[in-house]
Amino acid sequence: MFQSLKMKPTPGSTRSLNDHFKKKSKKNVLWIIIGVVLLNSIGMSVVLPLLPFMVGKYLPAQQVVVGMGALLSVFAACTFFAAPVFGALSDRYGRKIILIISLLGSVIGYVLFGIGGALWILFLGRIIDGLTAGNITTLFAYISDSTEPKERAKWFGYIGAAMGIGKLGGPALGGLLGSINIALPFYITAGLIFLSGLAVYFLLPESLPVEKRTTHLTLNSFNTFSHFKDIFSLKEIKILLILGILFYAGLSVFQFNFIIFLKDIYKWGPAFIGGMLTIIGVCDILSRAVLLPWLLKHFNEKSIGIAGLIGLGIGLGLILASIYVHSIIIISLAVIFIISGEGLFDPTYNGKLSQSIDESKQGKLQGVNQSLQSANNMLMPIGAAAIYFYSPGTLYATASFILLAAVIMYAKYIPQTTMTQNSRDHV
């Protein structure tokens, strides 16, 4: 009698239970990815306060700014050429091995910075780090492999929040460690990134199954511009990438110019500027980790993306207004609008971008996107500086119009769902 009362699992209930454990395991893997991003972000931001002093060991004081600019440009140029190639390699050989190689390249780069001894060694470190710069490209492809399309914007938001947390605390830690020994933060950073590599090796499964990988490599696979040609040959993806170019161009005006703006127009010193940077960090984390997940439950990604672009545009307009009406309230509101707008648009944009192509080309697509951002980082500081020298008002008016164009493009040309059969079959 008691035997007859025993509950036997039905095939449906067993399948449901298996699905539950698979989802839980996949979520644990994604949180490991977030941890890797956090460690990397802390490590990279730890060294930021020390860069002028490290470069100053090998250059006269008046040439330090030129040396730092050259180091940043060399890294961005190397990333521009390497990111699409590493992305394509991850489509062929899997995400895990490429991510490990990229992390080890960063370790070598920061160790060389710590060793120093000559300016060329610092450049060598930046070149190695830039040429193996597949971290973000591969991490974004890994997230795309491991999540349903509707979940990607949320997880891209968590990645951005993890970066924000690292950037918030890292510089203070770097200043403290640098007071002990100027090379110490660079070794600490190398150690943190090495730990990230160990976590990837031992804890992360491969996210791209063999049957979904590209089947061959040619010499063209190592040609950065051939990847650009392939990706931009698809109309839907091309429009999305152009939209991203407009967004990052407008955002870069704020990122590369705002501190100078506060110093020149408002005559603020380091204490006030540091306080504003703290507000930026807090807004960045809250918008991506708290506001975005809540909005995704109530609105579609396109609406949230448009709201983000409008917020960024309003913020840039408020900075323009603050030139003529000096007010800390206007400046604070501008920062809140800009950072919140970035926090809403950036993850939803990357989510829609990841939906525009299948798994076997995610690495190539993310590599091209990363390469475009590197080009932006090379060109925008120079262009923004030239316009700012002519007129700060003209610079922020131009940035506002760029965002207005992005809003119109998004509303008119980008559908709610961007994945098309054409995109799947012809890349």
C-alpha cells in the first residue's frame, strides 16, 4: 500500500527540474564573469593616478602630458586592429582560450610597466596589452552565448556596473599603494588580472559549442578591414553601428572634456572635481544595476534606449546652459542625466547588437564594435580639444545635435527586434 503511494517523477517534471538546474548553473557562470570584470576594473583603475608619475620618471615635466597621450593612443591603435581579429578567433576556437590569452597579455603589459627602466618599455607594455585586447570583446560574446536575447541588456548592464564599482574605489587604492612604492600598483594590477585568468581557466566552461563555431580561417581572418567589410555589408547591423558611433561621439565630448570644463569655466579645484567624479561613479552603478533591470520589466529595450539617448542629450544641453548661467545645480543635473542616459542606452544597445547576428559571428561583431570605440578614443579627444579651444559652447552644442540625430535615427530606423534571417545566413 505504501509502495503505491510513492510519487514517481513524470518525464515533464524531470525535464522541468533539469531546466531549473541548468538555468541556475548558467546564472552562476554569469556571475563569475561579472567577478572577472570587477577584478579587471579594479586593477586598471588602481594604476590611473600613477601614470603621470611613472611617465614623469623618463620625461621632463612639460612633456609628461604628451607622453601620456602617446601611450593612450598607441594602446587604442593596437586595440583598433586587434579586437576584430581576436573576436573572429574566438568564433573559431572558442571564447575561453582567447579570453585567457587576452588576460595574460594584460598581465605581461602591467608587469613591464612596473619594471620600467626606460620609456620604450612602457610603450612595449601598452603595445602588448593593446594587441591582446580581447577582454571586453570576448566577455560580451560570452554573455551573448550564455543568455537569452531578452536577458542580455540586463547582464550587459551588470558588466557596466561592475566596471563602475572598480573605477570608483580603484584610484584611491592606487594612490595609497603608490605612496608606498610607485611600481606596486602595477604589480597588484597584474596579480588581479592573473587571478581573473585562473578563474576563467578553472571555473568557466566554454560557452560556444564546437558545432556553432566558424569552420575555417584564412589570411583574411587576420585582416581587420575585412571584418569591417563583412559586418558593414549587413544593412541592419550597419545602421546599429552608425547609431553607436553617434552615441559614443557625443558621450566622448563629456568624458574627455568635462574635467577641463570644470577647471576653466567654474574654476573648480581637485576637491570639487573629485566630488563630482564620485557622483558620476554612483550614478553609473545605480543606473545600470538598479534602474535598468527595473525598467526592463516594464518597457521594451527600444523605448529604454531612446530614453537613454534623450537623457544624454538633455545633460549635454544643460552643460551648454551652465556656461551662461553658472549653477552647481545645473551642473549636477547635467551629470545625472548624462550618466543615467549612458547607463540606459549602452547595455540596451549592446543587447540589440548581440541579437542582430548568430553565435558563430558574435566575436567578430563584438570585435568590430570594440574597434570602432578604440577609433573614437583616438580621434575624439583631438577633435573635441580643437572645438573647445575655439568655443566651449560650440563643442557642447555640437554634441547635443549629434545626440538629437541619434534619437531620430533610433526612432525611425531601428526596429524593436533586430535579428533577421538575412543577418544569420549571410555574414
